[in-house]
Amino acid sequence: MRKVYDAFLAEFPLCFGYWKKYADHEGCLDGVNKVFEVYERAVLAVTYSVDIWCNYCQFAISTYNDPDVIRSSVRLHASVSCND
């Protein structure tokens, strides 16, 4: 299934709903690390998608209990993806 998502999103990276589906799928299979990898790719591919950022933040909040960890993770990805 990864190959299908990867191929589709390589061709249509702006389909933010499929990034969410991909992250959900990875969560069922491999857990937190793979989900974060998908969201990291998503925020780089669809930098200005509020939906992607909301999903990413919701996942981070539900995964980590420490606000400092959440804040630093989101800041890191925002600084990398919004360098223009």
C-alpha cells in the first residue's frame, strides 16, 4: 500500500486528504514514527495547507503529553517548510 500512496502523492502532492489517509494507514501498521514521517513529507509537499498542519498538530498533541516537545516539533517543521 505504501508504494501506491507514494506513487500517487508523487504525482499529486496537493491532495492533502490522501496524506491524512496515508498517515492513518501507517498508524495502523507501524505506529508513531511512520506517521510522523508521513506528516513531515506532507508539510513539505503542501506547505500552505491549513488542513495538513491541523492534522499534524492534532496528531502531535495526541501523541505527546509535553507541550514543549509539541511546540519544538512544530516549530522545526514550520521553519524547514516555510523558508521563502
